[in-house]
Amino acid sequence: MIKSKNLEGTQAVTANRLRDGAVVFLTATGTWSRHINDSAIARTADEAAALLAIGTQAAADRVVVEPYLFEVTAEGGAIQPVSTRERIRAFGPSVEEQRPLETAS
């Protein structure tokens, strides 16, 4: 299923790579990258629809699973997801690794 809540605003396309499940981002050359800063950015509804069409074809070709648009900010050369969910997908868990508590013996 292809998801898209809205085709307005600055957006990029993400999916999961079929062969290993990695989070990937659609690039301007139509390839997929694990780095969000490689993402192609859509600034209009037409650009967003075109990027999503590329993602949809990649899903049909069994390269990725579930491509969808998500909102980003793209200022100063860095692409940042707007939602917490997408920040976690792009950058990993939002909590520090917890060490087990040491017990006194």
C-alpha cells in the first residue's frame, strides 16, 4: 500500500529496501540511499507526485516496500524530517543505550 497524507509542502520519499529491510530514501537520480541527506526533495505537489511515482515503480519492481512521502525541512544543506517517527527512521532510536544496573553482591 502506498501512503501519502498530503502532496503539499517540502517532502521526500522513504521506503524499506526489500532485500534487507533497511530504511532508504529516494535520490534525485532515482536510486535509493540509506542517508537522508541524499534525498530528492519535492517542493510542489507535481514534484511530490513524480517522486512518489518513481517509488511506486520501485515497489512494483520489488526493490523497496511501502514507499511514501514524508514532510521535511531542507535548510542549510541538511534535510530534517518533521515528524518524530521519521526522525527515528532516519537517525535511529531517540534514547541513549541503557546499561544494566549493577547489583551489589
